[in-house]
Amino acid sequence: MTLIHVPRPPKSAMNPDRPVSSLLRTQIEHLHEAEQRLPLRYRTNIYVNAIKTQGEAAQYSREVTEAIQNAHGDAAAARAGRVIDIAAGAHEPTANKGTGASKRKKKEKKSTVKGERRK
């Protein structure tokens, strides 16, 4: 396998004081849409239109990403607790245990009704 050398980005690649680009602004908008779908307790309450620099954008991105991960973790824990309750209820006996005679009678009635329709 051929190794491809990827050079390190220059130190000037990330400047926390540099204004946000249109690409970064679009990413912020997407993160904001995702944040608005979270329950209120996970939201950051950061006014995204006030984000003007790369450093502020990075901080917002970090906080929203952590909030999404926390929300998913809490939801998974809640689902794990409910699975036990559902599984425990699955072993309850059914109340309608019969000999099956009533089912046979219903089938007989259906077959005669179908036969009468054909005449």
C-alpha cells in the first residue's frame, strides 16, 4: 500500500479572531436547526446571529455537539429502563383461552355465507 503524506495545516488555518466564512455560517445554521429539535433542557440558548468569529463558532459547535450527545445518551438510558418493563409484561397469560369450538363455528358460518353468495 502506498502511503500518502498529508502536510499539517499551517498555524494560520485556525484564527479564533477571524470572521466566519459563508461555509461556517451555513454550518452554524445547520447546528442551530438541530439544536431547536432538542428538548429545552439541552439547548444552549446562544443567539447564533451574534456569532461573528471562528472562535465563537467553534465554541457554539462544541456546546451543541455535547448537548446532542447528552440527549442521545439520556434517551438510550431511558429506553433501556423501559425494555425491562415491556419484557416483564410479555409473559402474562392471556385471558381468552378456549377450546376453539367458537372459531370452528365462525368458519362454518363464513363458508355457508360464501356458498350462498355464489348461487
